[in-house]
Amino acid sequence: MSRWEPNARGRLEQAALDLYRERGFEQTTAAQIAERAGLTERTFFRHYADKREVLFGGSPALEQAFVDTLAATPATAAPIDAMAATLETVAAFFLERQDFARQRQAVITANAELRERELIKLASLSAALAATLRRRGVKEPAASLTAEAGIAVFKIGFERWVGDSGERTLAEFLRESLHELKLVASGE
């Protein structure tokens, strides 16, 4: 193996997904992932704390994108409108990644430990969004309710998107899910 190869993280992610699908999450080791990616186990642990994190390595960047986008929405926007604009903008984070997202979600869905990890990451994202809303002057419980609603819309829209044939964008599913939430909230 060479000392340095470009795109180590991407190669590790793809190798992990391939192995998780072939062998199952529990039966796959970090060493096997590194070997499949053409890297050393030491390189694996330089990028990821454990084999679960390969699936969640993009979480910090996604959270930052959510927070930065929400913080940049006009101060005059109502909280739910600011969240809608944020969802719309963050959907671009997933352009050209539907196949990867679909494979990743299948692995997560098949494993209780990974489903729990996904929920923890979503809870962290919700807390960061609520804190951002509070900094924008939104009082409680409106800040937490808006953040939780935004995460619910994201989760449902994302699940529908990865289950789709690929003809529609994530943004479309997010808009649809938000519209449904507004209908439920209005009692229609």
C-alpha cells in the first residue's frame, strides 16, 4: 500500500458500505474496510473513531451547513419559514448522492445500533438548530418546537427520497413533507 492516496475518506466510506452490504455490519472489521479501500488500518483510525463513524462522518459538516444556513436567513423570517429556507438550501448538500444515501440508509435500517446512532445524530442536530433559533431571538418553546419539526420534516423527506426512483430531488420531498406538517398543524 502506498503511503498516501487521494480521497481516503471517500474510499473508506465506499469500502465500508460494500462490506456492510456483503457481510453485514457486525461481521465487518475496520481492518477489512481499510484493506478493501487499499489503505492501512492506521489510516482508517486517522479518519474515523470506529467502524460506525464511517457512516456518520458527514454529520459534522451537515450540522454546520444547517446551522450556518439557518443563522443566515433574514431576521424578519418567521421561525418555520427560516427552517423551510434552511431545508431547501441544505438539500443541495445531497445532490448527486442519492445512491450513496440509499445504500447507507439500508445498512443503518438493518442494524439497531446504527439506528440508535442515527437518532442521536438527529437529536444533536435538533439541539444545534434550537440554539441557533434562540440566538436569533426565538423564545422557548418555539425554538425547540421549530427545530424538532424541521428535523422531523428532514427525516421523513429524506426517507421518502432514498426510497424514490431518483426522478425527484430531496428538496421536493422536503417541501412536500413541510406542506403536510403545516396541514396537520392547521387541522385541515
